Amino acid sequence: MTFRKASKKLALSLGTAAFMLSMAGALTPASAAGADWIFYSGRNNAKCLNGSTASDRVWAGACGSGAGPLWHWGTESQQWNGHKMMRLVSNANGGCLTTDSGASKNDVYNAPCGNGRSGQFWTADGKFLQNQNHSYLAYFNDGDGVYTIPTEDDVTCFWFDEVIG
């Protein structure tokens, strides 16, 4: 092989590798539909977002095994403020993470997916879980309740995420 052919082959391989790395770096939780996710509270890493197997309850609790702390992104999406918004579905009961809006602190619960609920569309771009009502998922470390609030902050609204499978 001549030097010129080897250089072109190396340049093509490096270009392909750079493209693949840039695409991997552009992945966000909302773009990884089909995988299971765990969301850890930045306020207290020992707490995970959990869904009940028997009710619509959502809370910050133990990051144990089973379906409770597992979530996946639904397939329906919407664009909002430059973010791809998708439904966050509990593996525990198949309900969608839902919130109302209008108050300074809103309840969060699982509800049947659909019915035009804008409070069911979320993004995890960055370090926050934000919904289409411009509310942020928050954990205040005062029990196990999770809520949405209209203003982000690094203490109560910070969430780490991890792909499980």
C-alpha cells in the first residue's frame, strides 16, 4: 500500500471515529427510548425516583432492585423550547410521570399516558428533569415526596441519571 492510500484510509477511519464519538456525546436520555433508567436525587444520592406497583404514587426512596426505581422513555415526543420532550414511563405500573402546574409546589404522580396531558412530557437534558409546563422535578429531603417547582436550583432539582439496560 502506498503512503497516499494509507493516509486516506487513516483519515477516513479517524473521521468515522470522530463522527461516532460526536453522535454518542449528543445522546440524551430522551433520545435513548427503549432503555431502562434510574434517576438519583442530587440532593441525596441514596434516593431514587420510584413508582408504585399498586398505586399512582411517586416518591424519592431506596434505589433497590425491582421495577420501582426503573423508568423508560415513551415513544411519543414533542419539541419544546429546543428540547425533545417525551413521556417518562414507570416500569412499576406503566403510568407516566405526571404533574399539574399553577402552584409554587405541585404534586407528582403516575397517571395513564395520553389524554393530552402536557405535564407528562419531560426532558432530562442537562442535570434537571423538566416538563413541558416549564416545571422542574424537585426533592426537598423532608420525607420522600417529590414535587415540581417553577424555578430550577442546583440543590432540590438536580438529578443524576443512569442507563440500566
